[in-house]
Amino acid sequence: MRRVAASRVYVNEKEFHNNHVVELFEHLVVNHYPLEGELPMTEWLGGTIIIRGREAYHTRQVLSPSELGAYNGCSNGNIQRL
């Protein structure tokens, strides 16, 4: 299990959360929830995590809802699959 956190997390482009945790198992999202304090074994990535289906992507930039459309879920220099 891998636990990562970011400043902003978008879930299927319909909702977003600030300071949120995403749990992954074998690169698939199994859970997400608010970061309410320091959690052991949590990687702080900062920036933005985008959850699409059961896959998660990360960019170091904090994206606004209007900027999210530019990221199509493909890995490139700006966004990486977790």
C-alpha cells in the first residue's frame, strides 16, 4: 500500500479537495480522504493529484478547475502516473 498526499486532489474532474490523501495498491486507487494531521508513511507530493477511474496522476503544479482540462491523463513531462 502506498499513501500519498497533495495540496489539491481532483476526483473524476467533478469534485476537488484541498490537502487530501490518496491510497494506492499496485498503482490503483483504493481510497482517498482529507489529510487531518500527520500520517505515518505518507509521501507529501504537493501539487495536484488527478484521479480518473481507479488511476491517479500527479503534477507539481496546483491546478485550478479551469486548468484541469489541459491534462488528458497521459503521462508526459508535466504529469506522471502514480
